Amino acid sequence: MMTDFLLAALHHLLFYAIVAMLVAESVLLRGTLDRATMHRLAGIDLGYGLSAMSLIVVGVARVVYGIKGYDFYLHNPWFHAKIGAFLLTGLLSILPTVRFLRWRKALATNPGFLPDPADVAKMRGIVRFELLLLAAIFVLAAAMARHGGL
């Protein structure tokens, strides 16, 4: 019982951390990207990736050790939709991660480097779409917990 509670609490905290980091990335991508901002973006994105990986580990632990048991999850279509949305979010996050690392590398070779504004706008759009997917994941989680409201 306590294990289930701790896993659920950690799962929720990690998800909120992911949302916070994506919001921070979105805000930073609104303005002009200077050297400090590009380093901040890369650091936040690293935290985002580590939190997402931790969320997967805790999520698997919930399926295996949680009170509901793996049958609840494996036979729940809302769970599968939630996992699909999470995977799509993860796949989408690859492009900003690679771009942030490229920008940081470009900064190392050219201290006056500034990314192309169109490129920044594209990354901002991807991050905002990831946030929309996370909102969908919240809804899918509620549907999953309540078997779609039935």
C-alpha cells in the first residue's frame, strides 16, 4: 500500500517537473537567444530528458508493483493511448534536444553565434505542441483511472 502511494506520488511529481521544464523552454524560446539563454535551454532540456526517463522507470514500477496490477493497465485502452501520446512527445523532443546541443556547440566555436530566428520559432512550435500532448496525457490518465468514465 505504501509502495503504491510512493510510486504514484513520484510519478505525478516527475510529470509536473516535465511540464515545468517544457514551459520554461517555451518561455526562453520567446525572446532573443543569447549565450546564457542557450546554455540555460540545454540545461533545462537535460533535466527534461532525465525526468522523462525517470518517469518511465517509475511508471513501469507502478505497473509491476502497484496496487492495480498489470492486468488493469494492459487491458485498458486509455493506458495505451496515454503511452502512445507520451512516446510521440518523446519522439518530438528529439529535434529540440539536437538543435539545442548544436547551438551550444556553435557557441563554443563562435561566441557571437545567434541561431536563425526561423529555427528558434520552429523549436518553440515543437515545444508548445509537446505541451499540448502533455495536456492530452493528463486527460487520458483521468480516463484510464476511471475506465473512460464508465
